Amino acid sequence: MDEIHLTRFSHGGGCGCKIAPAMLADMLRALPRTQGFPDLLVGTETADDAAVYRLNDTQALVATTDFFMPIVDDPFDFGRIAATNALSDIYAMGGRPILALAIVGMPIDKLPMEAIRQILAGGASVCEKAGIPLAGGHSIDAPEPIYGLVALGLAHPERIKRNSRARDGDALILGKPLGIGILGSAMKKGVLDAEGYRQMIDTATQLNAIGAELAALDDVHALTDVTGFGLLGHLLELCRGAGLGARVEAGRLPLLPAAVDFARQGIGPGAIARNLSSFGANAAFDDAVPDWLRRVMADAQTSGGLLAAVAPDSAEETLARFHAQGFASAAVIGRMRAGDPVVSISA
């Protein structure tokens, strides 16, 4: 399998494949509203991480789908990353996954069968780790490799963690370090060493299972995961949903150590420029914030961390929960504040 380089078969990779947020919003503008379904607790209105449908007084179904093209060359690792990323949407709603279905599109005339088997095996290994069955799926012959999951979960209807319930003064906690997209680009260029690859894989395959634990905490007001729109894009969704602004201290951001030098060199996915263009004046950087760090904040994170808005008095306790669950880099990076939905970034 050493001769297989999956990223050569696709024009993009990971969550960097996502359509830019401004273009996506324009595409979705014509969709019908979903308010006519009273048991649909979460739909498309605030660009949340998953749909939520109330089954009864104590159970709600959490449903999502996520798939993309390879961000790494190794087939098994690609499958692991894609599956971890898909399940993250369930955790980001405060749910527990119960079932997954595979989404598979492969250029069967170009990829050896063993590579495809390894992609599927990687995804299945993550489902096993999450304690759920990979119960089926759908496959097609496609010009580029595509893999992901339909993921279903359960949550209590009164403990759903929406991305629109942040409050003025809430502390913002980021669960994983930034820089996954940058490391993926460095790998494609052939300049990523073994340690950098390890950092990328360890981060991208860490399940955000702590989200189900956070569901029980009343002081966790809002939750989302940071993926293709970068930290700033997903934080702006929190701001718009709540009708608030936010302040981020760039110096407190957790970063993947291997990504820093590459970011300084300008290495990164094309999604960074698309994301920054979409943010416009809604992302207000202090002059002292260097350009490379601005790019990191717009870097498309494939299977990135949870972003939580937490009552200030509970911030340290919640952060300690992240650390206890293995999210060693988790940090308080800023606060929500009254005002227009603009993220202000200080050095």
C-alpha cells in the first residue's frame, strides 16, 4: 500500500472541500422553512451541526451526514478521520451516537481494491471505538475518492446543545488545537515529517465524545465543532445565532506545534482564502495580529475540536473536564459579548 497516494486522486481534501460559507448561505436561501414541523427541534435555521427530531418526552433523534475527499494518503487513516469527523456532529449537539451508515464513492478503475478495503476498515474501527454499529451504507463509482458517514444519535430533548444559545459574558472554550488543514497541505507538498503527521492524525482521530457529557451541564449554553469554516467561521455562526459578538485573544489559541512554521511560510489549504473572504468585516483583527495567525484562525479543520460557550463561573470546571477526557490543549480563548455579530480578535 506504500505506493498509494490518495490525495493525488482528488482536487481537495478533508473539510477544506466545503463550499465557502457565504456561497453556501446564498445556495440555501431558497430552501423552504421548516417551522411547520413542531417536533423538528433543530433544522437549518442557524447552520447547526445536526438535525434534531423529538421522538417523545425523553428522546430526540440527532441526525447528520458528513463526507469528503482524502486529506491524507494512507487509506486506513483517511477512513478513521472521515468517520471521526462525521460522529463529531452528534457529539456537538450533546448527543450519543447509536448507529452509522457509510457513504462511499470510489474510482474503482484507479484504486486497488485493498486500498478501498482499508478506507472502510478505518471508518469501521472508529465506529467500534465509539461503541456503535456501522450497519450499512451506499456506494457508487466516482471520479474521486469520497468517504464519510450518516450518523444517528440520541439526546434528551431538553438537553440539546444548539449553536445559538450563547449568552453575553460566556467564556469560549476550544477543545482541540488548530492547524490540521495546514498540516494536510504540508503533507501534500512533501514537507511534513513523521512527528507532524502524528500530531495531525492524533488530533483528527480523537473523538469529541465529551460533548455527550457536556449535555448534562446547564452552564454549557452553546456548543459546535470547528471544521471546514475554521474557528472564525463557526464562531461567527454562534454569534449570529445568539445575536451577540465575541472577543478572541489570539495569544491564547491552542496550536498544533508542527503547524506554526508552515503557517508562517504561507502553507495552507485554499479554503483559508475562501473563508477569510467570506468573513469580511465580521472578523475584525487588531493590527498586532500577524497575518499567519489570521490564516490559522480561518484554516479548515478536518475533525476539529468542540467550541463551547460556558457561563463564566463554570469555565474552569468545564475546562478541567476537557483536560480529564484527554483534550490536553483545550483552552479558554475569549468571551461572548453584547453587540453586533462580529468577532474581534486581539493579539
